[in-house]
Amino acid sequence: MAFINYAAREINCKVVYYGPGLGGKTTNLQIIYQKVDPRTKGKLISLATETERTLFFDFMPLDVGTIRGLKTRLHLYTVPGQVFYDASRRLILKGADGVVFVADSQAERMESNLDSLENMEENLRDHGFDVLKLPLVMQWNKRDLPSAVPVEGLEQELNPRKVPSFPAVATHGHGVFETLKTISKLVLEELKQRR
Ligand SMILES: Nc1nc2c(ncn2[C@@H]2O[C@H](COP(=O)(O)OP(=O)(O)OP(=O)(O)O)[C@@H](O)[C@H]2O)c(=O)[nH]1
Ligand SMILES: [Mg+2]
């Protein structure tokens, strides 16, 4: 849940990038970190193995303006996608205000996408989230690869809720900011409604 600190006049919201291993979650954060104005961001912290697989999480704070005089900051996190790190994923998901699901468009990763989505819903339910209400954006990443399945196929398999979705090539920055803007908007709208 968003944390509102009235004394410091700030709101902190949590956005988690979820999805299968090697899907491009960390790459999204790296691109955001490279491109945003240095005045609006904090450090990008990554806990990774030598082969650059996320071990625990990546984290980066990002200022997104003010709501009713309160300075609003998104805390962006990624989870480790590898199947055996489920305890970490569950922990990182706790208290999320919004989720970006980064799917890998390659045909051979379809099953991993589905497993990861199911795992995300299970972990959300364990934390007591209403899975159908949580702000969610889908990103169809790796559109540049030859075995990428058509977007319609991804929509059909992975997006029955018909939440906003964006094709992406995260390594080139394509789709990264569209995704970020949309999840920010959904999270902030939800926040305004609650208050
Ligand atoms: N061709 C291509 N490669 C990509 C794209 N996005 C990411 N990659 C590459 O895919 C690999 C994995 O990307 P990461 O961002 O580390 O993936 P991740 O989802 O954080 O993986 P885990 O931390 O293991 O869960 C890296 O070599 C990236 O450069 C893309 O759109 N196209
Ligand atoms: Mg990663």
C-alpha cells in the first residue's frame, strides 16, 4: 500500500516488475535509469549474480510530481524471474500498488510466461490482494526476435483482463516509457480515489 508521510509531505508508491526469467525486467529499470532527469531519480540498486541474473531485486526511486501538495515518489522494483526464487518474489510483491508484467514474446517462452503469470496471481492472493483490482500493465517484450509470436496471440493467452499492454524492445528503450507512464497513471488514479 502507498505510504503517506504527512510530516515529510510525501507519498511513496510501490511498482513491481514481474515476469519470467530473462524477460527483460532489469533492462526496463536500466533504461529508465539511463534516460530520466538525474534530479528526479535516486540510485539504481541491483543485487545480481555474476551472470547478471537478478538474485534478489533491483530497486530505484523515481519522483513523479506532487499530488495535493504531497511529493509523490514511485519505488520501482524487479523480482528475480528464475523459478526457484519464489520466496523473494513473494516478499517483493508485498504492498505493491501496481505491477508491470514483462512477458517474453518468443514462442519457446510462452509456457514460462504462463507459469510466471500464474505464480504472480498466486502470490498476490496469498498477500490478500484483489487480483482483478490491482493496477496492472502488460509489456510484450523482445518484439525484435525472429520467434516472437504475434501480439494477438500474447493478448489471448496472457491478457484475459484486457489491461493496457505495450509491445517493447527494452534493450532499445522501445515501449519502456509507455509502460512506465501507464502504470504510474493507474497507480496515481487509484491513490486519488482512495483519499
Ligand atoms: N533481443 C532482445 N533482448 C532483450 C530485450 N530485453 C532484454 N533483453 C536481453 O535479455 C537478457 C535478460 O534481460 P534482463 O533484463 O536481465 O531479464 P530479467 O527479466 O531481469 O531476468 P531475471 O533477473 O533472471 O528475472 C539480457 O541479455 C538483455 O539484454 C529485447 O527486447 N530484445
Ligand atoms: Mg533481472
